[in-house]
Amino acid sequence: MLLEVRDLTKIYNVGLFRRKEIIAVKNVSFDVELRKFISLVGESGSGKTTTAKIILRLIKPTSGLVMFEGKNIFNIKTLEEKRDYWRKVHGIFQDPYASFNPLHKVDRVLEQVFTLIRNSSFDRKSIIKESLKEVGLRPEEVLGKYPHELSGGQRQRIMIARCYILKPKLILADEPLSMIDASTRAGILKLFSRLRDEHGTSVIFITHDLGLAYYVSDEILIMYRGSIIERGTPSEIIESPKTQYTKRLVEDVPLLYKKWSGF
């Protein structure tokens, strides 16, 4: 098993005088096998992003366990171990600008990836240009520029290109298509599929769009108020939803999309 998540819970204590507990994630458990595309589907505030941040070791859980390749990720201590983990497990977030240092040009942002790769005797410039072309960007149009000189869609594709350079074992993609125009989305999804088929990469795809999840997933997990309330194959979720919340998500998928996707 590539990733095992067991009884994951994250509670925030808020308030200055009257302390209040906010449960962001509650008893979440799931597995991710090699070469699998798993979608976490739910509305804003359902706990999807918090779950991703815990798996990426960006925040610590209140309780629960995350095992990657049989090892507890929160037992990782040394810098070398952390770098090795982030090389194998990479995140792409909804707001790409937050992932950039505004003082660094695109070239430097992409070159920093090579610090996570032990064998760095590559032709870095050629690899960077190839990765940019893979996500539909012209290297000559983005290299040498600062983040503020690029559109939101260009910044997001650069983050995906950065991920492509690493070819990680697991990608956590949090609404990665939200800033990308419709004509490019299919190409990005195909790129994720190529990483899965050619390099064994698994993907945890975080989205509010059940129709999109149906199109790309091997398994769909429905999250509601911090918990996974339903799981199954795309066909099981769409054709036989078990909860009222999932039924509402199915009903909210546009009719034309349903016809096009074969719902």
C-alpha cells in the first residue's frame, strides 16, 4: 500500500476569551494504492484541503496516523528524510501565487526542485523547458519572468510543470484546474494520467466538481463536515448515491455535462 490514512482528526481551538473547538477533519480513513486516481469531493469547508495539508506534513493532526510506504510520516526527523518525502509526495494548490516567492523568477522556482533530487547531474534547462511544454506553455514566454507578470492559469501550469519534473509517487492536487481555461484542462488531466501510467504516480484529486471526479477517478470519497460519508467507484456514486448529500451533489451536476459524460 502506498498511503494509509487512519482515523485522522484535526481540531482547531479558536477564540481569545471563550475557547471554541472547530473540528476540521474527523476520523478520516482511506488507502491509496499505486497508480490510482482518488478524488475527495465536497463543498468548501468539508475538510478536503486540511486532509491534504496533513498528508503533506504542512500541519500536524490532533490524532490519527498517516503511513507512506509503511512508515509514519510524522516520525520523519532529518532534513534529508523530509526532502526525500517531499520528492515522492508533492502538492499542487488552488492558489498558485502562494506557492511562489514573488522575488524569484520562474527559472529559479523550477530549478529549486533539483535540490530534492539526489542525482542532480541533469541538463536542467532542457528538463525545465520540456516540463513547461508538457503543460502547454512556451518556455520563451514564461522563463525570466516574475510571478506577477504571469496570469493565474500560467502560474498554475508552472506549478504542475514543477511537479512533472519530480515525477513523484503521489500528487495531492487541490482544485488544480480552477485557474486554468477549459481548453487546457483536458490536457492537464491527460498529463496526470501519463504520470500514473508511465511512472506509477498516484493522485489524490481534491474538487467540488463531482462531474469532473466521475470522469477521472478510480474511486470517489465524499466528504461532508470533516468526515467521509460515502465512497465507491464513480459509477456507484453516480448511479446509487446512499446519502442525501451525495444525491444533492449528483443533482447539481449540469444536465448537459451528464449527457456528455454518459451519466
